[in-house]
Amino acid sequence: MTVRVALQKRKTTSRSKSYYQKASRLITGGVHSNYRFHEPHPRYYTRASGPYIWDVDGNKYVDCILNAGACVLGHGYPKVVDAVKEQLKTGLTVGMESELSIETAQMVHEMVPSAEMVRFSNSGTEAVMHAIQIARGYTGRDKIAKLEGGFNGWYDYALVSTHPDLNDAGPANNPVSVPASNGLSQHASETIIVPFNDIENTSRILQQHKDEIAALIIEPVMFNVGCVQPRLEYLKAAREVTEKLGAVLIFDEIISGFRMAPGGAQEYYGVTPDMSTFAKAMANGFPLSAVVGKREIMEITNPKSSASLSTHEGVAYYGTYNGNQMSLAAARATLGELKSGKIQKHLHERIRWLRKEFTSMTDKTGVKARMSGVGGKFCVYFMEEDPVDYRTAMGTDARKYALFRKTVVESGVMMHPMATNHHGITWSHTNEAMDEMVTAMELGLREVKRASA
């Protein structure tokens, strides 16, 4: 991957603009997830294949957004598509169990260190909500602790301090809970916030609330602010302090799961939590998530040993679409590809190569920028040092990133407009696609250099 490919500037996006105007009359903001809204208007797409996507204007892009990280094998991966087609023939869809449910749960159990027991749900938010409720029911405590700058879905008690204004966030060694949206429960502000990679202050804060904390939930890698990697000592300390305090340690592996190793970040770093949540790469983009954990903790949701909702005992775990058969078929095929570790090894190697190429380009252009990456995920930061937590990540130059990203997208590589958003590659990103990415990024860096002159 040394030959640079020639790129052509993208054509107009006038049809996407027209679609947006039409959609806005019916759909708030023209999109069904605010994440998909981009200024001056979102793009609308017609198809995807392997590492590529095509918009309604006929523009082709190397995709580095990848369904917000849900795609790990590539778009339209044949084995996954074929598995879903075969499942559709059975007529089984939702609201029932099957042998497929058992087989897929067994695969998760065999791959993930913390997965003594497995229960499926549909989205990352649902999985986190269930995990928090289970932790509360198990410990008899009410509060949860989470990372400043960490994203754990849209559940009220998790949707705080995801990207807080530093003017409102309190001191770095004692951050406060900042709601990320209006409309949250007033009790959401009681969520306890801890700083990532800061053992001393995380331990101190947790100790101060030792009789209140049901769980500490953390992203092992902070993908919500790009790709901020953990200090191994921090993950080990989180394991030790929660065990000492009798709190449940939850790893939110919605993004890191199955990408970094067959058993996720917990296998990669060698730290096993009490519970974990998974989604995204688990089914290569089909809607499926899972809550896994120690048997003694998960048993609190057992419909046989815990009573029904009407008696207010045990912890409820319901959902018509939980473990829907099409997504389970996709997951069985996806996990079958991921279980050997070959794909994860390939993703690690590709990201190391990409980071090396990016460093070479910054040296050549003189632009102060860095690429952090692991497990097929990466983020470009316009700063001199690698970020270690939310506050250092926010030191990236968003204006320079916007210039960089504009040129990259116009050159045929799709990246997210937010300066601290995670990007990635898949198993299907060919040498040619990787070269297209590098060529577009070099053009982006040159544009930043020109504008800064």
C-alpha cells in the first residue's frame, strides 16, 4: 500500500438537499437520529458494498463512519446476508425463542470472558439500561458512576456529562454531572462522574460514595471522544476498587466488543468486569445487543426464580424484539467470522499502518496532528500530544478538523463532522480503499497547512 491513487472531487449533493427539504416536512430535522444530521444538510444514500457507500447524487465514498461503528466485516457481507435470507425462509421473526437463540448465546459465552450468562436485547441503550437496573437490583443501591465524556446510550441516568461544557463541568479532579439533554429525570443529575485514566481521583470519588454506588460503567476505550485509549493500570484499579466496595463493574463494549479481540476489550487488556454490554459489531449492523455477566448477578432477572412485575421482586427483563431471529442469524454468521481472532489481528495491523502513514504525512506537511487508533478504530486530533481523557481530547482544534474533513469528504472518503468522533475500517477495506483514505487525508492536511499559512 504505497502507490497513491488519483482522486476526483465529489459531484454536487443537490439531490440530497432536495431529499432533505422533502423529509423535513415530515421528519423532524429530516433524519431519524440526530447523529445523522450534518450541516448544511444530511446526505441520503442508495446502497453500500464492502468498504463503499453511494449517495443519491451518485457520489461514491470509502466509508469510515460504518453505521456508527456497527459494521466490522463490511457492508453487505455475503455470509451475513445469506444467513439472514435463510432465516427469513423459516417465517420466525420476533417474540419467540428457537435453537438459534441458544446457539448464538453459546457463541457469546465461549468468546467473552465475563459472559457466564447471556441475555439479548436490541440496542446499546437498551443493554445499558438493563445492566444498570440489574446492578441496582443485585446490590440494593441506587446510584451509578460513569466516565466524564463517556457515552453509554440514551437512558436518563447515563445521558449526563457526555460532552459537557467545561465551564459547567467542575474541576478536573472532581467533575460534576451535566445533563446532555433536556427532558431527563431530575434524578439523573445524581449520577456520579469520574475522570478517565485518573486512578487516584476515580478511587477517591468512588470511596466517597461507597454505600450508594450500585455500578461503575466505563468504556474500556473512550470512543465517544474519538479514540482515547486506557492506561492498563486504570482498568485494573477500576476492577479492584469496585470489588472492594461491593459495586458492579460494567464494561460498555458496545463499540469495542468483538473488534479488539474475540472477547472484546476485556480480553485484549486482560481485565474481566462483572457485567458487559455489547451491540454494533456483534451482528455487523443488524439490530442486536446483549447484556452478559456473572451468573449470580444475572440470575436476578430469571423469570422462574424472581417473581413477576406485579410483585415488584427481581428485575424485569422483557422485550418483544429481544433476540429477533434475523439479527441472531446475522450475529451467528458474524461471530463465526470473528471467533478465530484473524480479523481482529488484521484490523490492528491496518490501523498501525494507517497511523504510521498519517505520522509521515504530518511530518511532511508540518501540520500538528495525531492519529490515535486501535482495533480498526481511529480518530484524528489536531493537537501535539495524544489525549488521555475527555478534557485533553477537547483540546483538539475543531476549526482545523473541519477544514481537513471537508477536503477528505470531497475527495471521496466519508468522515463524521464532529472533531472528536470515532471512525473505523472493516475487514472489507481493501488496499485500494486504504490508499484512497491516505491520499484524501494528505490532501486534507495540505489544505489545513495552506489555510494556516
